[in-house]
Amino acid sequence: MSDPREIGRPSGSLAAPDGILPAGTYEPEVLPAGLTRAPVGVNALATEHLIVNMGPQHPSTHGVLRVLIELDGEEVKAGEASVGYLHRGIEKLAESRRYSAVGTLMDRGDYISGIHNEMAFALAAEKLIDVEAPRRANWLRSLMAEINRIASHLVWYGPMGLDTGAMGPFLYAMRDREVLLDILEDVTGQRMMFNYVRPGGVLADITPAAEKKIRVFLETFDQYLDEHIEILAGNEIFQARMRGIGVIDRERAVGFALTGANLRASGLSFDVRKDRPYAAYSELDFSIPVAQEGDCFARFMVRMEEMRQSVRMIRQCIDGLPEGEFTAKVPKVLRPPAGEAYGAVESPRGELGVHLISDGSDTPYRMRYRPPALYALQVGESLLPGVLLADAVVILGSTDIVLGEIDR
Amino acid sequence: MLPDVTVTRRILDGVGITASVEEVAILGVVCRVSAEQARTALRAFRDSDLAFTFMVDLFGVDTGEAIDVVYHLRSLARDEELFVKAEHAYDSALTSVWKVFPAAHFPERECAELFGLKLADHPNPQRLLTTDGVPPLLRKSVRLRGPEEVRNR
Amino acid sequence: MAIDKLTGEHSLLFIRSEQLFDTARRKSLWYMAFGIACCAIEGLMSASGPRFDFDRHGVFFRASPRQADVMIVAGTVNLKMAETVKMLYDQMPEPKWVVSMGACANTGGPFREYPNVVLGVDKIVPVDVYIPGCPPRPEAVQYGFLQLMEKIKAQTEVRLAARRDSN
Amino acid sequence: MSIVQVVVPRVLAALGLMLLNGVVLIYMLRKVLGHLHLRLGPMENGWHGIAQTTFDVLKLLTKEDPTPKAVDKALYFIAPAIVFVPSLMAYAALPFSNSVRIVNLELGLLFTFAVLSLVPLGILAAGWSSNNKWSLLGGMRAVGSQISYEVPMLLAALPVVMMAGSMNLGDIVRAQQPLWFIYNVPAFILFFVAGLIESGQTPFDLAEADSELVSGFATEYASMKFGLLFLSEFSNTFIFAALTVTLFLGGWGIPFVPEAIMQPIAPLVFMIKTYLVIYLLMVIRGTLPRVRVDQLLTLGWKFLLPVSIAWVMITGLVIKLGQTVFGGAQ
């Protein structure tokens, strides 16, 4: 057994080798979805399978996911995710909103990481209207995005503890998250729905108070992060619950279009921030944590390590924030020429893309929101057969799904 | 970032599909195939030297005359991206590509449901997001609620 | 008749004992852990976190609707969800209250134009307290709970008024 | 007549003690967990929220008590009682001091174990009769872990019985003067782990695993029936802690303090020790994650059972050797 704190570290032998590509393609004969119900008219000797309905109101479905689980005793025989309990038409509504107002809808998509959602839309819109955000705006975007990423990972980390039965981590995570939300509130004016990143730049400059808070946060968080890792990953029971559970091999990860930390935990180091740099990421020094195991524990450690990298980036951003304008000159009502653009960001859940189609009017003709968690959910669903009920909860938790994003 | 247009066209020719492949400004290389040939084309792209093994996204667009189903492919080996568009008539069948790209499972269900297409060859051809009786919401012909209805709720 | 006068709905005995029980009810509001959307992060997760700590008021979460007194509807209710919300409300034992949290649950919020969204949760279940905001801050949720406590407290006045009317 | 005079006050005393314990323990749990989690716990109702549990109980008493349509009515009604009564009975043999106890049973230890082993029966009844799949799973888990851990727990207590030479809990306490039996560390650890599982404490609270089974066997229970299940859970915790204190931590005694001085304060000492053990349990509850059901069973059958049997043999051997070598007239 390797030291838990070493998994996911970007240094050493675990760093992504060059030959990272999967050997073959993942081509299942049957999709592991859909319930194969137990035969009706069971004879007395045969056991009958129990079909339980996990959700939409269940403590550990992370929102309003519903999973139909077929159980043989404690063992999951099949699982089928049923989504749509939060479908509220963000894509459709965007077609009736002006470009400057779509950000409000995007925030409410993946509600834990609003900055990233707005940024994906702003990037796509900027490509359409051919405007570049000023350098300071780019740095501010990166700064806010990384703060938001830590806040989002903390909302994943806490419930991850709850899923395995530990209550403490959740509340410790909430403590740190409040500090981050304070910073975000100081700059953007809201705790969750920021509408901060606009096409052409950002809404407001950073305030001196926020800067001070960020520095205080940077001083304390490194130690807190070590504690967070220690309290769960250093626990024997937690390791026994996570190691070797829900292994996603590379073929499956690619076949199911997994992105983000889930993909990187399976040994592939695709990261939008490195491979398609946006905002200020081409100027920042950071590394991409990669793990080879592909199990729940690897996903856990990769995310924890990502937080450490985010802290690094926040430090660079706050120290090297360039002078200048925080928004480019863009007209109040945007009327991009007809065309298509795809903008993607690395949200805490993976590649969050916005495919924007314009017909020359002041509202998008079609906006497609690529939900990384939808693809993660499919993998989670495909991993369910054969595990125990308690593992099913852990697997779904470890893929970090947010239902607002899956259903849109 | 952008795959070579001639190579892309040659891959399609190899499986007997004549399709338009062009480089669109801003977006990238877009390849238009017919609805029937979409699955063959996708399989060809996946197994070709370009190795488009990663389906980033699948979604529909209501162009006013038909539904364009867009497959957004990525080649991790060569770091290239390709958009494949297949035009489907309204209420026609959307042939599933989940055997080629397992990731297409949910997005296909969603696309078929929200644009009023039928699913063919799909392991679980049910609605994904809405309940029975909800119209295909993303079609342009389905209107949003008007201000009157919203105000006098 | 005499018994009814002593212990019936308008008797002082009934009203005063109910007052005692109302005190207990308002000081021990267990809410159901049932988050729908964004508001759940603020209203259920942050609110139970160290900074806001609803536990101070005896507001505590239970996972099962059978043991809950309050349902916080935290998020957009759509046609698919509506059935579940109604079912959960029906499963809660009386007396029960509903807090509609955030613009979406109140009126449909920014998504009200979408035909799949229910225009406010009060179309499905009776709502006691509406909390505005998108999302409301945890303080707002706390204030909403205090208002709910006031509302329960005011029950005694209502009963006394009914007693006066009947006499 | 006289038997009524003897029995009724004692049953009432046990009942009162149990209810009081439940109320105090729930308050304590919320406070301890609160402070452990950087919060304060109940604060507003009464001084530092001290009246919180009273309000909770009052509220539960007046809640509607719905009977779901598809439940097995008889079992559904009787199950909380089956859970509640054994944990009430288990108070009978606990020695609070040399004289303060409900009954002086020669086989007190055996009686307590026997009575406590009825609790999972009630939990299974609750889980089965609720006609809820989560409840059923919870009930099954409770019985599964109970069966696996009943034996190791008894075996872990046996070394103490051998050292004290009695199953009377009072005698066991007296035998721990001046040295507490905790020096038999393996037996203590085995007993503690098995007891954690028996009383359904976190890392092993599989029967009502919040994140997996909603509320486990109690999912369909509302109002005071739920209150009873909740109370008896805390009462079981208390009994387990009290047993730990009696068997390993010297019961009411303090080393080298003569009986005469101990006599008036003995119950207080006993309660303080018990609450300290409960505090430890609560800290564990607030920190550790939960094990999986197969890991629990593996731990029970493949580790705890053989080790506890081995330890009984070793302890017996050492005692016998000691008697032979030193020729003690023990």
C-alpha cells in the first residue's frame, strides 16, 4: 500500500507519463443500464431481488437524483439513474435572454461553481464577438475561478465524508467554505449566484478588503487542507471504504467521455486549463495531479491535491495581479454576427463547455451547455452492478455530481 | 487543434460516404453527413488514424427546417477536435451510437426527448428529463410562457 | 356537554395545554433533509454549518419525512418533481409546516417562463413562510424560521379569539 | 402486598433513570457533537439549550402518529416496546454502589447480556413490519451484526469473570480493588469494539446508516414510537458504557480509597465514569466514518471471535499458573 498522501501528487512516478492513451476502445456489448428484473412467479427456492428507490429524497444522492437499485441482499445487481427532477430549461431560456443576461442562468446550472459556468459562456461569446478580455480581467477570472474551485471541492469533500458516515469533515469543510464565500461576496456581491464574469471582462475589480481576506485565507488554508486530508484519507476505515472501489479504467473513462478530476484519477491528464488555456492559466505555474488507480480513493486524492494547486494559483494571482482595465469596451447590447463558437473551461467537475450558435440577433439562437457531471453520472451508473449498497453511495459521491448541471 | 480537412474527407471516402467537410470560422472543422450515415461515419472517425475516441458532447439544434444533431469529437492522441453534424427530419428516428461512444447514452435520450425525435437501436429508449405529455421543449415551435401567464400565476 | 365545555376546542384547558405544546413545537422544529437545487446549499448545508448553526434554535435535520416537522422547499419544483414533493408532504405527520425558500419555490423564479417548471410550490402544498432571495442567505432562512416560530406562537391568540367568538 | 411494595418503586426508579438518562444523553450528544464540529449545539432554549430535549420529547408526544397503510399492524405497534423493555430491564443488575442497585443478581452479567440480546429482535420487528425496504435492510443489518458480535462480546467479558471469580456485577467491582481490570488490555479492547457494535455506535451504526438507509429501521416511525426507539438507543449506549465501567474501570470504586469514604459518593463516581465513557463514544461518533457491512462481518468472525477465544484461554492459563506457582488460596 502506498502512502495515501502520495497518491495524486504531481511529482514522482505518479506524474502523467507521455504514453497516457488507453490501449483500446471501450465497447460494451450491453450498456450496464436498465434493470433486469427478477423473474416473476419465483419459485420458493429462488431468491427474489429487492428493487429499492434511492431518491429523489435521500440523504446521499447529492440533490434530486433518483437511482433505482436492484438488490440481492446487500449486493447491487443493477442500478439505473433517473434524472430530470431539476430540469428547468436553462438552454431553452437562454434563447430568450440577451447575451449579458445569460450569465444569471448559467450560475444556476452548476450552482456550486458559478464563476466557471459564467466563464464558459463568456469565452464562447467573446469568440463570437471577437473581443479579448484585458489582461487584468483574465487574472481576476483565474483568481475567482480558483477560489470558487476550492469552495466547490469543499462542498464535495464534506458530503463525501457524510457518505462514508463521518460527520466532522462536512462541518470543517463548511467552516473553510464560509471564508471563501466571504471573499467572493466582497468582490461579486453574492455568495453563490455571482454573474461576475461577463463577455469582455469581469463585473468589478477586486476590493482591498477582499485582498486582505484572501491573504488571511492563504495563510491558514494550507494547514487546514492537510488536516482535511488527514482526517479522512489518514483513516483506516475510510481507506478500506474507498480503495479498490469503483475502479474506472482508461478505456471506460474515455468511452464515457469522462473529464476533470475523474478522468485524471484514471491516469489521463487532460485538463482544459493546460491543454486549451483560457483566462490567465497560460501564465500561471501549476501542475495537474494525476493518479493511476482510477478508484474512489484516487479520485479523492486527486481532488484534494487540486485544491493545493488552486491555493498555489491564488497566491500567484494575488501577488502578480497586473494593472489595467478589468473589462474591455463592449456594447451594452451584444449582437454577434451569425456563427458558432465553443468555449470550454475546467470546472471543478470537468470540462464545462458552452456551444453557442448566433443568428445575428441580440439573443443566442441555441446555447448548448455541456454538463460534465452528466457523463460522470453515466460512469457511476455503469459501475454499480456487483458492488454493495454502501459502495454505491460512495461511488456516486466520488464522481462529484451536481444535479443542477445534469438536468439543467 | 484542427484536423486536416483532406484527411478527414479521405476517412469518410474510405467507408463510402460522400460528405461535405469544411473549416468553419471560429468553430473549427465541421463535417456534414446524412442521418443514416452518421453512425458509420462516427465509427470510421473513431477507428481511423486520427483516433477520435472521445465524444465530448452530443446535442441537437433546431434549424427551422430540421434537427441538426451535432457530435463533438475529440482525439486525445492528436489533440484535435471535429464536429459532425447529421440532419434529421422532424419526428424522424435518431439512430443510437452508444455502441461506438458509450457516452452517447444519456445525451441521446435527452436530445430525442427535447427535440421530438424517436430513438432507434437504443438500449433504453425512454424519456430522460421530463415526464410523459411534455412537448419537445427545445423545438423552436414550443413557446415559453408569456408574461401574462407568469404574472397571473 | 359539560365535558365538552371543560376540554373541548374552546375550553381554556385545551387552549392552555396547546399553548404549552406549541412552545415545544416551535422550539423543536426538525426539518426534512430535502434539498432540490441551489437553495439547498445555502438553506440546508451552510445553514447547518459552523457559522450559522441552526442547531442553536433546536432546528435540526431528520432524513425521514415521518420524523420531520418542517419541509424546506429549497429550489425549483418542476413537473417531474411536483409529485414527489406532494408525496413527501403527505408523509409528514401533523402538525407540519412548509417553508418555501427562494424565488424558484415562491414563484418559479428565473425559470418561470419554462413550461416544465411549476409556478411556485404553493400550487402543490400549502406554504407557511416564503423566503425571498435567489438564493436567500442563511441569515434570511434563519429569519424565516423565526417568523415560523412567531406564527406557531400566534396560534394561541387565534384560539383565544375563537373562544371569545363562540361565547 | 409486600412484593408490590418492593417491585413497583424499583421499576419506577429504573424507568425514571432511563428516561432521565435518555434526555440528558441526547442533549449531551448534541452539545458534544456541536462543540466537536466548531458549533455550539442547542443554545436558545433554556440556559445553553438545556431544555432542548424536553421540548423535543414534548413535541414528539403531541405529534400525529400515522400508521402507514401497508404495515404489519401488530408488529409495527409492538416493536418499539420490544426494543424499549429489554433496555429498561438491563438497568436491573447495574451496581451503582455497594447497596444502590435494583436487584442483586448472582448472574448479573449473564442476565444483562441475555436481556440486551432481545433488542435486535425488536429492531428486526420494526424493520420488517414497516414494509419499507430501507427499514428491512436496516433490521437485517442489525440482526446480522448482533449475531456476529454477541459471542465475541461475551467471550471478551469472560476473562473478567475468571479474574473476579463471579458473575455478580457487584463482586466484579469489589474484585477490582485496588487494581482495575483494565490492565487486561486485550480483553478491554475486544470488549469495547464488540460493545460498540452491539450498541450500534458509529463506526458500526449500520442499522440506521443515515447516508445509506435514510433512517434505517426507524424510517417509518413517527412521533413517540420513534421517540421510544430513539430513547432506547441512548439507553443501550448507557448500559454498554456502564458495563465497561463495571467490568474494566473499577465500577464505583477509586483505587486505595476505603469503602467507608466511598459509600456516600459511590453512585456519583459510577455515573461520572460512565459519562466519561459515553463522552468517548460520542467523540468517536463525531469523527469516524462507517465501515461496510461485509467488513463488519469479516472483523467479527475472522478476527474478534478467534482472538477472544484465544484470550480466554490465555487468561485462564495465566490465572491457573499463578495459583499453582504462588499457591494462592484464591
